[in-house]
Amino acid sequence: MTPFWKIFIAIFCYISALVGLGLAVANASVKPPATTHAFVYGALGVVFLVVAIAMSRKPRY
């Protein structure tokens, strides 16, 4: 995979992680809390964050 695509995917995943975690907080803070949606959005945000960190690491040889 070329460095351009790795950086592009990493940036996309970082933005998706922020949106997912933001939606999790927003759904958890409404009255009554939408806990199911909050957990789903939070889990997706964490998954995207892990993928972004994995994509942005330098390769080890």
C-alpha cells in the first residue's frame, strides 16, 4: 500500500473516531439516555481509533 493511501485511510479513521465518540457522548447525555446507540457509536469510535493508530505507525523491520 502506498504511503498516500495509508495516510488518507488514517485521517479518515481519525475523523470517524471523533464523530463516533462525539455521537456516543451526545446519545448518552440526552434525557432519557439512548444507551444502546451510545454503546454502538462508542464501540465504532474505538475501533476506528485503533485502526487509525495502526495505520499511522511507522513500519518496523
